[in-house]
Amino acid sequence: MKKRIKSEMTDDLRPEYNLGQLLKGGVRGKYAKRYQEGTNLVLLSPDVSKAFRDAEAVNEALRLVLRLKEIPNAKKTGARRA
């Protein structure tokens, strides 16, 4: 079986796209450091996302939960939820 040379290969890229132009100015590893640091993206359920206006509101609520969690023996001291 004969190997096809590059010029005979079919190309799925549309003729109006020029890879040389599209890839011009690209920077290899531009986001590599950020990727290695990791992310903590969380998808909220629709009902939960309606309760918060933005990411800062979600963060504020989670910080409150963390502070409440740190209170030792909160249930034993008679602390009640509002």
C-alpha cells in the first residue's frame, strides 16, 4: 500500500480559515502556571444560584458556615439558629 503524501491528504479545515494567521502570536504555555495552581470551580444548582446575586455573596455565606463550624459545642450551649 502506498502512503499518501501531505498534499494529497484531505483537510477538514474550511478554506477560509488560515492556520498560519489563526495561530500567529500564540504563546505556548500561556496559562500553564494558572492550570498547575488548580481551580475550585463549583457548579451551583439553579435553586441555590437564585439565592445569591454573585460570587462574593456565595463566598460570604460559605465563610459564615465555616465560622459557625469553628464554634465549639455550639449546640450544647443552647445556641439557636435565627
